[in-house]
Amino acid sequence: MDIGESKASVVEDIDARYQQLGDLSRKIHANPEVAFQEFKAAGWLAEYLEESGFSVERGICELPTAFRGSYGAGKPVIAFLAEYDALPKLGHACGHNLIATCAVGAGVASKRAVDSFGGSIVVIGTPGEELYGGKVTMAERGAFDDVDIAMIAHPAGENIATMRTLACQTLDVEFLGKAAHAAAKPESGINALEALIQSFNAINSLRQHISDRARIHGIITDGGEAPNIVPAHTAASFIVRAEDDSYLDELKEKVINCFTGAAKASGAKLEYRWGERYSAMLNNLTLARLFRQNIKSLGQDMCLGDASLRSFSTDVGNVSQLVPTIQPLVAIAPADVLIHSPGFARAAASEDGLRCLLGAAKAMAMTLIDVLADPEIFAGVQEEFRKGK
């Protein structure tokens, strides 16, 4: 089978599975599960891959809701990444039900290409993207060590082949003070809430003097027990974002200084913990151009990139630092319907959303064919990655 015939078979396969894939997407959407609790979604996706001829290993990397479905043998190994965790209270307002459906659809549709050209397909189920950076843990535990190329498509409000992202790291802080009666004996207390409020004020002042692209945002998770008790314990969660890893390190030190200063001023004890770190996305332009060409051949217009867009963070960035990776954005809603909103959750369950992401599944599988059928293309992808690193 030549390249043209192989790409046509991808389109036919996904079209033939349209109802099945739609049912899978809607089922995941109707049963939202937050990070590392995606037992139903992971089970349904693994079952679908097994029924479609894949060998599936569940619970990889010591994560119960992670999995790896494999088909074929030998190199190159091309991975389609599936995300399927939902947001607390908002459900699938980031469209991960569509990301998962796109990944398994692309994987299954690529089987004939692997039979013809060799190589291997893996569909890797990656839980906990929204809150905990599951791919960070999976990368550290070797999930991508044998992968040569990784692809994932993300729902959005525009069509862009390269996703520019911010490096980021989470921060959990606590202040430990001393309880006292707020009216009868306030001088005997140490106010942990005042320490946290001072920290927020210091962060607000710091924002005037950081890079335009950098972001610092957080919430109070514990503000005290009662208004007539001097708060002895408070807690907050923050995310610190920057354009690159070096500026993130610089910014982290300034952020911690805001908290240590408040601790000294208030007398409260500061405890903090930095969480998972998301790297900035390293886009492979050779792959992105192939994907763009393929999706345009299906009638979906797409630009290569937009340098002004750099406000998201994703653990796909960590994968992109290890292997050549793309994460194109695919429009499922107008640009004014924002990701992580109820409107976007509705779009993720819509027929238009499904149709657009299955178009991306076709384009990812067609890009796999380009790579498997032409060793020079594969070599070019790898060479760009080496130079980029």
C-alpha cells in the first residue's frame, strides 16, 4: 500500500468508527473524573484498544489510571498521548474527553500503516494533567524512554499547529501561628492569616516588576476557624509561570521572599513545598508542518503558529523535552468561549467538537504515515530535535 492509499484508509477507518468513538467521548464526558481518579475513563479506553487489537498494560509507572496500548514491533515508536481527567466542579471544560478519543482513534486507524511500513504505535494513557502533572511523574519513571515521536491534539478556540506554553511550578504554603481569643487576649496570639494576607499583598507588588509573560496566581485553602479566634493555621496554593525554565527559577526565589518576609513580620512560621514542574513546550516544526499539511488536506484550515499565544502550561512540555513532540490546537468553539469555562465543557460534548477532534485524529495518523513511509522525514524530525536541545 502506497502513502496515498494508506492515508485514505485512515480516513475510512475513523469515519467507519465515528459512532463508536463518539459514544466513547460522550461517555467520558458524562462521567467526569478528576486527576488520578479516572478509573472509568482509563478502563473504557484500555478496553477499546484491546478490542481493536492492541496489547494493553494497565497501571504503568505505578499509577493505577495510566496505561500503554501497543501495536507493531520495532522502530520507530510513535506515541499518541491520551488525557482524560476532568476539572473539579467544571467537568470536561478542557475537552480531555476529546483528547482521549482522538488518541485512540488515531492509534487504531494507524494499524494498517504499521502493517505496511513497519514500526510501532503506542497509545499512552496519561492521567492527572490538570492538577498534578501526571506526565512529569511518568517521564521520571521511564514511560517515554523508548518513544521516538509523540503527538497529542488539544481542543481550543483556534486552529494552530504549534502550542507555545509557559514553564510553571505549583507551590503549597502554610503559616503556623498561635491561637488566642481575638477579643479578650489578641496580644497572646500569632496571626497566621495576617501572614498570608501580607504574602498576597507582597505578591501583588511583585507583579509590577516581572516579565510580561510571567504569571503568579493563587488561592487561600485555609483561612482560619472562626472570626473570634486568632488563626493559628492558614494555607494557600499558588502557580508560578514563566516563559522558560531559567526565568522560572529566578521568579521562584522572588516569590518565596514574599512569604518569608511575611513570616518575619508576623512571627508566624512558614512551611512550603514546591510541586510538579511543567517545562515549556519544545515544538518540533518538522512534525507540525506535516500535521498542518495533512489536516488542511481534510478541509480544516490551520496556521503554523502564533508567537503572541503563550499563556497555558502543560505537562506535555516535559515530554517535548525528551522526544520530538507536537500538540496542535484544534478549534471546537468560537475564540470567545474560553477553556476551563462551562461553555467550553458544553462544546466538548458537541457534535462539532467531536468532528473537529476526529479530523485531528486523522491528521495525526496521516503524519505517522509520513514518518514511517519516508526514513528521511524521520531523520529530519530527529535532527531538528537534537539541534533544538
